[in-house]
Amino acid sequence: MTQENINLNKINKDKAEPRREIAESDFTTDVPSENKLAKHAIQVHKFGGSSLATAECIKRVLEIIRANCQLNDIVVVSANGKTTDSLFALHDLVERTIAEQKIQTSDEITQLITALAKAQEKLITDLLNANNTKQLLLRLSKDIEQLSHWLAGDIVKYRNDILAFGEVWSARLLSALLNEQVCPSNSIDSRDFLVIDNEQSCVVDTAKSAAQLRQRRQFGKLAVITGYISKDSRGNSCTLGRNGSDYSATIIASLVAAGNVTLWTDVDGIYSADPRVVPNARKLHRLPNGVAKELGRLGNPVLHAKTLLPLINPLSEHHTHLHVASSFDPKVIGTEIGKFGQIAKQELSVTYLNDLLLAQSVSFTGKTAERAKAEFSPLCMDNQKGFMVITQEQQKSLSQWLASHDVEITFKPVSIIATVGHRVAERGDIKARFKRSLKTAKPIDILGSDNDHSVIAILPETCSIELLNSVHHEMTKDVRHIGLVVAGMGNIGERFLELLPAQLNKVYALENLHLVGLLSSKKALINNDGIDVAQASKLFAQEAQNYDTEQLISWLTQNPYDELIVVDITPSEDFSLLYEQMFSLGIHVIGANKWAASSSTKHFNNLVNTADKNNSLWLGNTTVGAGLPINYAIEDLRQSGDSISELSGIFSGTLSWLFETYDGTTKFSELLLNALAQGITEPDPREDLSGRDVQRKLLILARKAGFELALEDIDCQNLVPEALQSLSTHDFLARANELDEYFSSALSDAKSKGACIRYVARFQYDDATGVTAKVSLEVLPQTDAFANLTPCDNIFQISSHWYQDNPLIIRGPGAGRDVTAGGLHSDLVKICQQLAHKQHQVRIKGIN
Ligand code: ADP
Ligand code: ASP
Ligand code: MG
């Protein structure tokens, strides 16, 4: 068994894995070739403090590791919960106590130390077995002793050693727990391998760090590495800044050429604004690297500012994927950060930072501006007006730097709010909208960032939650990426696609719709970055790949759009059986396919309920009467409070043509063969003559009108005599003349009464008799509304409470390429209009 194939699920059951010391060849730090990469695709999983806050959270993490990790993967951890905050608080309190020479705070210091120790003790005792508890408590008490010692000594010197305890404790605990319950594991203190130049620039000594890491990792053990901390070339402890474990994870990923990094946190992805305070924030499924980098730079807590740096190396062919996922809901697909096309590039988000300073000085103009910028990497800077925005922590060093230049500086408290997205600073419309949305906040200035991925407003006051919500609403209210999948590349499918480019150009409701999938019964073309609508059929012919249902469902499950619409233009019952899964994924369906809407009562009700529960929309106007608005009319009456008592008409274009044309001068069978030759009938005309199609249509309409009935409740007259029913198509066509006698005598009987014959669908309901429904050949007076149609036309007649004496009639072409494709487009526009009004609220386990 190769190491990368060892699954932790298995190890747990079969713990006796051979162990040996790591060999040089076990891990590689070279940039791997394609093949090597496939073999060694190491995954780095980073768990943030929120994911490790309590014993319960840590148990969840254990399960995530069990399900997702292999032994040569790497786990990077933050300190448990808010441990780093507590260590900071302790350090700062001691520093103040010394500065202010206070003695009375020593009690407070002792209390803080005790609280820290107690919190760790609780995690240890809650999670570990007796033996490990004993060992870890012993090591903890030694650390607490050391901590107290450092606090009483040179705390400037030991600041970082003090802050490092959080990650050290967290890694030690998780590793011990993995050893007990999941797989062999060792914890590694990143200060034993990770070397940076200094805390300000954090440039990694890659060669040295990679070599040392290789020595630390042990074959057959899952490494749990401390995030956040490292050392400098002189061996002093350093930190990578608040939230720095994200950066640790990507540095380590680049040292081992990992294939993937997942940042497990308490939110299931990166949202268009902080979901704790903006309930309408949208999840950004795919974020281009540059935009994610800018979000981190502007203080988004999910991504430390430098997180992306180790992953975007233009010289390296190696590409590491970065994902953000929730440890509270690991099955939910999170955000992927990487290189994407046009659709992902349209995403917009809004982020803010309070407690900043606007620093103004002549040194921030002209040549010295560049030096100041290089030295302090301000959040934003205007070298014409001579100001930059920095954090409060930078104030001291900036003042010192300027003092050495002998220039004056003024500081003013400010905050920033920014809209972030691919090249937004180049987009006049976005800048104008952002400006409008900020009117009441009276920004001091609004400027684009150097990389053009953000527009930043500097505010004189704190950015309030109300302002954040209203700016976010303005910037994102009509952003919603809707993916469109067209299933069925036949006659109507082709026409639907031909009409699509013009529809996208002219219909406003389709603004955010992207064609992303084309399916036939065996082939699929899926492109998450969108398929060029002008060449859809050609691209499908050239590029479609074989597909199976499992692959399709897996893509549907992970699709990166806010909404996905599948248009089913197939005649396939099998495809209709996927609707339930689609609805349970929240996918919307437009069906021209009659199978699902006319399936058994149980199956149909189940579909309707599943769609309802998951807010999936299901439209199928073209299942009956092609583009004629019959389904809409029925639904409208029903929703308006009317009650329908009768539905009748001629529902089959083929049967309409046959009986409108059949006048006895030509034999019925000749007419039938003629219709077949013109494509008016199905390839086997018995499908039309059987009445099954009409029966299904009547069922669909009766259900739309609110009645619960099944296909068996509708009597169906099969116009094919029994003797011809089970023949092959060929034999049936050869013996079609056997139909003639029946139709000729039916027609002459009718004619003798001044009447005609028509294949009619009838549904009736009254309280006394209940439902009667049938589809059959009827004799109708020549004056009947159903008697004088243009051949091929359909007619639908509705009687209701409101339409009693004079029924409502809808009449027109009930089949055909253009009208059916048009009807599907009408459904598409309707769904998109409804989706535009759909309000969604963030509901995330862990933070809500
Ligand atoms: P961890 O403990 O895993 O390191 P953090 O607390 O550092 O996690 O970051 C996650 C938090 O970031 C979430 O709880 C979320 O509220 C907040 N946050 C702020 N802005 C965003 C955003 N745009 N998208 C997602 N989360 C955000
Ligand atoms: N524990 C550190 C902090 O709280 C680092 C991290 O969580 O990423 O900032
Ligand atoms: Mg964090």
C-alpha cells in the first residue's frame, strides 16, 4: 500500500500500521511534474480558532480529519477559540502594569493566568483518556510555570514566546487526540522549521524551511503543525500577525507542493460581506486569486492578508487550490479561490475596517511617497494629496520613520469601507454606484487601489452596521449568478438555443443568466465559466464528453451558482427521474418533458413537496399546448380564487390535423402515412392514436387545476385496434389500411347527423359525482367550438365558477418547433423574474 492511499477511516479499524523513520524520498519539495503531483497530492487542512474552541468543536474536527485526510496530509491549527486574545490581554496588562508601576493588578494577572490554564485543562480532561490527560496536564503546568516566569521577566523579549503558547497547546492536544482515536500523529512546533526574515515583511527562507520541515515530518504519522508562529534567522520566536495561521497553511502548502489547502472555519465560505452583520450577504462560490488577495489585504478575517502570496507564484507551474469551508457544516460546498473566467470575475463584495488613521504629510508626495508606501504598505494612499490610511498599530513606527526625515505628520481617526471585485476600479458604473450609496456617510475621499480590485472610501466616522448593510444592498442587489443547463439537443433543443442569444440581449430579467451546461442522452458539455451562446450547438458537437448520471449529479451538487435552472427538453423518463434530486439541491426545472408531471400520484406529490421545501421552482407550460398559455391560465384562475369545474378540448396537434383533414375523400390510412411523411405524427403513429399522450396532458391540466388524480382515473380510448397494437412499427404501417373501415363508418355516421368526429379530452368535476375524465373519439355538431380548427391547432375550454355560461377558450398552434421553443423561453423568463425577487438570508451553523 502506498502511503498516500492509506485512508484514515481504515487506519482506525486497523491500527497496526508499520512505522519507520521518514526517508528523504517520502516527501518532495521540488515543484512536481504532473505525474508526481498526481501521486503526491498532499492536502493541507487548516483549522481556525473558532473550529477548535470547545471539546465539541474539536470532536467535529476529528471527524473531518477522519473523513478527509490521508497520512501524508498536513493539519495546521490555530490556538483554541480566543486563547491568543487572552495571551495578548495578559501580555498587555503586564506591560501596562510595568509602565504605570501598579502593584494592585498582580491579582488580575494571576486570575488571567489561572483562567487560561483552566480552559486548557478542561479541553484536555474532556477529550483525552486518563493516561494522555495526565501527560498533557503535566506539560501544561510546566508551560504555565514558564509563562509566569516570562511575564515576570523581560516581557518585551519574550512577547512572541508568550503568544505562541496558544498554537502549541492546540497542536499538542489535537495530535494526542488523533493518536488516541484516529491515526498515528505527531505535533510539530513550526518554530522548529519555519524561518522568516523578520515579522514586518515575513519573507520565508524557503529552502531552509522546506528542508527542516522534511526532517520533522515522520513517516506514517499525520503531522499537526502550529499555525501563526515561526522564527527568524537568529532563532527568535516570531508571529505572522493576527489570523496568521491562514498564511502558515499556505506557506506550508508551498513548501510541500500541496495540491490543495482548505481553511476550515466557522463560516461556509467567503461572503459578499461579513455574514454576522449582513444577513443578506451572498456566498461567493468562486473567487479569483487577485480579488481574494485584495479582500485579505483589506482585513477580511477569513483570509489573512498574505494568505494568497505563497500560492500565486507566477514562475511556478504548480498550482495549489484554496478552499474555505465550515467545520460546523462540512458537507456544504464552500468557496474556491483560484483562476476563473468571466462569471466569477463579476462577483462583488463589500468590506470595512474601523479604528484606522489617516496620516497626512508632505513626505507622502513625490519621491518619498514610494518609499513610505514600500515601508508601510498602507491600506490606501493618495500621493497627490499626501495622505495614507494605516492601522493604529503602525502609528508609532510611522511617526518614528518620519521623525528621522524631520517632517511633520498629522493623524486623524478614520474608517474605510470598500467594494471589492475584479478590476472594479476601472469600472465607472460601479464607482458611481458606490459613490451614490455613500452619500450620507460624507466620505473624505474615494480612491481605487493600486491593483484595481477595490474602490475604497475613507470615512470620517466609524463604519456602522447600518451603513455596511445599505452599501452592500446597493452594490449587490441585482448580482445573482444563474446557471442554465439545457438537456435535450434535438429539434426543439436546437431551436431553443438558436433563440437564446437574442433573448439574452433583449430581456432584462435574463441579465445574470449564463449557459453553463448542454446535455444529450450520452454527452455533456459543462463549463463553469460559461458556454458561448452564439456557438452553443457547434461547441457541443466539438467538445461534449461522454457522461453518466453520477457525474452529472456530482456536478449539480457542487455547481458554483446562486441558482441553477435545468431546462428538460428530452422525451426521457429516466431524465425526469432526476428531478427529485435536483429539487432537493434547490435546482429549478423547466420541463417540456411530460413524464414527471404525469407520473404516479405519490411520485408527483413527492416532487411538488420536495420542490416546495427547497424553494425550487418547477414550470412546465410547454408540456401541454406547446407555447399556448393554458397552464398559466389555469394556475392564474386557481390562485385568484376561482374554482374550475370542467376542462376539455383537443390537446393533440396530430389528432387535430388528422380529423380536421379527414373528410372521407382519402382513406384514413393514406392520410396517416402522409402525416407521418410530413413529421406531423410520432415516428410510430400509434403513439398518437393510442390517446396516451392526450390522457397524460389531461392529467397534467387537471392537477394544475388542483385535483388529485392518477392516469388510471382517466378513461382512454385507444384508436388502434387490438390486432395492430403489438406489431413492430414496420408491420403496423404495412397493415395501416385495417384502420380504414372503423374511421370511414364513424365519419359517415356522424355526417348523416350533420356532425363530425374529433378526438376530445374531457374532465369534469361536481360535488355530487366527483371527477369524471376521459379521452375519446366524439361525434360533435359542426357548430361546436372544437369542430372548426385550423389543422394542427389545439383548443382548450375551461368552465369555472367565473366562466360558467360562456367558457374561457384558448386556441392556437399546440405543437411546432418555434412555438414550443418560444414557450420554453417564456418559462425561463418567468423563473428568472421570480428569482430576482427571491430574498435570501444567511443561515450558517456556527455563527448564527
Ligand atoms: P477562524 O477562527 O477560523 O480563523 P475567523 O474568526 O478568523 O475564523 O474568520 C471567520 C469569520 O470571519 C466568520 O465568523 C465571519 O463572520 C467573518 N467574516 C467577515 N467577513 C466575512 C466575509 N466576507 N465572508 C465570510 N466571513 C466573514
Ligand atoms: N491564533 C492567532 C490569532 O488569533 C492566529 C490565527 O488564529 O490564525 O490571531
Ligand atoms: Mg482566523
